[in-house]
Amino acid sequence: MDTVGTALDDWRRERPDLDASPIGVFGRLRHVAELSRQELEAFLAPYELTPKSFDVLANLRRGGPPYRKTPSELAESSLLSSGAMTGRLDALERQGLIRRSPHPNDRRVMFAELTQVGLGLIDDVFARHLANEERLLAGLPAEERARVADALILLQRSIEAAIADRAVAPPRRPRRATRSTT
């Protein structure tokens, strides 16, 4: 059942004066995001990882040897606050997947670094993760995948531009309907 298609049909019937086509993009985008989130959680559960902990491990791994970054660097490249990153690092340290070490020249700075166990785990899980994502994309030929990826880049740029425009000129608040006293 295509719930987004049904919603579009309903809006066309109920409000034919409006173009509800954005729902076709954003509704499906949210649905795909939710499906992929659920699939990633289910995939990572046997490894006792969450998508958030996986993201931190992958972030450290893709940085290359010595697989070490400051919490601020991790937060910035993950688009998170440093407070949110601290909780993730605490959990990964308890699991023995990372260790924290002081910066040699600045005692105020700590590094998060993959342990050998963490490095082995992320190398194994990441390879399996790519195979799982390949499985999820198996219904799309390579040309279609490229078209989807290109379309998503265009969508991202469009949204970013609209957000930037809004920051420059915020939308006016709609006027509230006033009740007549007659």
C-alpha cells in the first residue's frame, strides 16, 4: 500500500486548489528514512551497536591512523553537540571500543581513540554494513542509483538554499483571523 500516494489522492480530492506534490517528495523521503533507520538498527543490534555508536566508530576509522579525534572534531563532523558526543563516547568507552587519552601539549583536550577491539569491530561491521546496503539497493540498476543519488544532491541543495534564504529574510507571520462581533 502506498500511503503517500493515498495521501496525495486525498488532498487532490479535498483541496484541488492546492498543489500537494511536495508531499510526494517529502513524504516518501521520510518514509525511506524511517525504513532505513529501522533496518540499520536491526542490522547493528547483534553487534551491540546503535546507529549513533556506529557513526562515532566509523568517524574515527575513516579518519585514518591513529584513529583518534577530539570530541569537538567528532561532534563537528557528525553535526552533533559536544554534550551529545560525550554520552556516546562514555558508552563506547564502557564497551572497550574506544579509549580517551590526554593531548600531549594541552591538558584541557582529550582524544577519543579506537582500541584494537574497536578497530576490529568497525572494520568487520562496516564491511557487512556495505553488503547490507548493497542488498537494500539490489532492486536498482547502477544507472538508477546514480540518478537517485544525483536527485538527492539536488534536493539537498534546494533545501539548503531555501533555508539560507529564510535566514536572510524570515517569513512574515500569518495574520490571525479575527472574529466579527456582529
